[in-house]
Amino acid sequence: MSGRILFETALANLTPGHQGTWVDYRNEDRAPLLFVGGSEDKIMPPKVQWSNAAHYRGTSTVTEVVEFGGRPHLLPAAPGWEEIADLVLAWAVRHAVVPVRS
């Protein structure tokens, strides 16, 4: 199964319709989305994070970007990762939706 997405990605421009790599950017039922990046990230630069987030604009669901100054790509392994983890956890709790019980 893991090879399927690789082939679908490689052939996406040749195969009409939605493949496994297709994303519904206008999905109103999705969970809140937080893009986290470091300003010194050379693998996934901040402008890529901002561009990715921009695709999700236009829905009422929360989409945000947090950029940590002076941080590299591998944020969880960098010194000070605890600050990032705390911020992300607080963000997730703040945007959590409690299901309505019937």
C-alpha cells in the first residue's frame, strides 16, 4: 500500500481525477490546522509554510502559522524544543472542539 501513494504522486499529472495525494482545501469539516516552522529552516522554509497555509484560507476553520526565529528544520530535536511543544499543545487545547453529547 505504501508504494501506491508514490506512484500516484509520480503520475498525478498524467492521471485525471482525484488520487491519494489530492487535498480538499475547502473542507469545512477539517480540524484546526497549525503550521510550525523555523526561520532558519532550509528544507521547508517559512515561505513554504505560509504558502501551504494560504491554500486553506477561505474556510471558517482555523488555519495559522507560527514561525520560530533562529530555529532550524528539526524543531523537536533542537535546543529549546520544550517551548515549541508547550506552544503547540496550548494552541491545540485552545482550538479543541468538544463533541456535543446526545
